[in-house]
Amino acid sequence: MKNSLVSTQNNPIIRSLFKDKRRVTTILAAIALMIVAILLPASPLKIASFVLAYLVIGHRVLLNSVKNIGAGELFDENFLMTVATVGALLLQQYPEAVAVMLFFEIGELFEDAAISRSKNSISSLLKVKATTATVHRGCTTTVVKPEAVVPGDIIVVRAGERVPLDGELLTTSTLVDTSALTGESIPRELKRGDAILSGSINQSTTVDVRVTKRYENSTIARILDLVQNASSKKNDH
């Protein structure tokens, strides 16, 4: 039981839910009012309790609907929810009106928590991205942005540095930490000719790498793009 509780507390979505204390409190208050209304005998007080529960849980949607109408934006989810639930109230279907608004707010709460988790994932991934690359060009060594490196260039990756671009290992061997990409905690041994992925950490010694892909096509760039696109779709929805 204790381990289950700790696991729940460490869940990022659960933590995000409890960060929005105001919305959680509103949902719990609406549920309490709805239960009271259901238990009351048929009377004006019963109806008033349902209406109060509806206003508590639905005030944000109602206000957003009015604002959007004022801005000329019709038929968004707030407007449709308002039409559906107000219609239910007019038909004296009070429990249904409150329940629909309640489930909508709970869904919004979980969606916001998921978006928050995606943003945290993006922030974590940004730490995996190397911001510079050391390139051998002729007899000189130049520090540039990874975006400026082209396939065929030779880059130098020192021990403890992140690999900025995908490439082919030219040094005899090295150990790399790929945990940020694969989740594997044990370092991988790479030998000359093996592929070395951007975002991994070189652990053993300074190595030379022949770049095989531009930065925009590299492993870490594609991962970042996938996560950012997923987050954007959730925000658009």
C-alpha cells in the first residue's frame, strides 16, 4: 500500500492535477453540491442546489462562451457546451446538465495535465541537445553551432560531452551513455565504424566522428520535433 501511494505521488500527471488546486476544489465542490441535490426531496431547494452546482462547475465555460461570442467566435467547445447544458436546464434535466459540465471540466483538467507533462518533456529534451560542435576543417578546429555542420565534416567530441550530430565513429573505441535516448543505464561500447547518435554522451576519451546527417535530420532533432508537434496538437485541440 505504501509503495502504491509513493508511486501515485511520483506520477507526473497526478502531480500536475494537484498543482491546479483551484480547479480541483471547484470540481469537488460541484460534486458535493450535486450529491446534496440528488439526496434532497423534490422541492425548490433541490432545483436551487442543482443550479448552484451547475454555476459552480460551469462558470468558466459560460464566461468563455460570452467572451467568444463578443469577439465573433461562435461554435467553439465553450459555446456548444453552453447550448447543450442550458438546453438541459430548460428541459428540467438538472442532473444531466450538471453531469455534462462536470465531465467536461474533469476532461479539461486531465488534458491540461497532459499538456503540462509534454512541456516538461520538451524542457528535459532540450537539455539533451548539444549547443555547439567542434569541427576539424583543414588544419584548424572551429566551434560552431550544430546547424552549421554538413555531412562529411569531422567533429571532435571530448569525454563528458554530448554528441551534437549523428555520425560514424573514426576513433578505435569509446563508451557512450545513451540513457537519454534509449533509457538504457549501461554505457554502450562503440568501435570504429559504428554509428554514434546525437544526444548520447561520450564517456571514455576524445573521439573523432564523421558527420553523416545534417542537424535537422539527426536523431535528437527528430525526437524534439515529434514531442513539440504532439504538444502543439494538444494545445490546438
